[in-house]
Amino acid sequence: MSLPLLQKNKYQIIQIGENYNINAVTKQTETLFAEGQHHLIYDCKKLEYIDSAILSNLVSLLKTAKQNSGSIGLIVNQDIKKIIGDSLVHSIFALYNAVEEIK
């Protein structure tokens, strides 16, 4: 299952949709890493929820990105931003409200 991609500057933006499929996101991310794309942003605005398994997966992917001098950011809605803020994960990810904010 391939997830839709956008490109903005040096970032590949992976559009997640309403449900986060850990296997699909991990596979697509590994493919992008193998292609030399290490600056990724996950567009999570349509997600209805985010739980500890998703956060753990994102942190693991961030670790791999950083090992390759990369970065991972998240585009989130207000509900997800609150959950991420409550978990302290917000301190390790760049958070955006929209694609237009990405420089």
C-alpha cells in the first residue's frame, strides 16, 4: 500500500489519511530512506486519533532519520496536537498546522 506523496522544498510529505497504518507508513518511509530522502513530514491532519503505538512508531522512524542526518515533522490538527503536547513528544518533532507553513 503506497501512501500519497507531495514534495515541498527538501521535504517529502506523506499523506496519512484517516487511519494510521503502521506497516504502510514504515514501508513507505524505508523506501524513501533507501532512495536518499531523509527529510520527511507526515501529514496527519485527517487522523481521528493517535495512540502510544503510533507515537512509538513515529519516534522510531525519527531515530532512523536522524541517524541519516534527516528530520521528521508532523502536520497535525488541534486534537492531535493536544494529545502530542500531553505526551511531551512535541519537543522532538517539528509541528505544523498546514503544508503552507513548511519552509
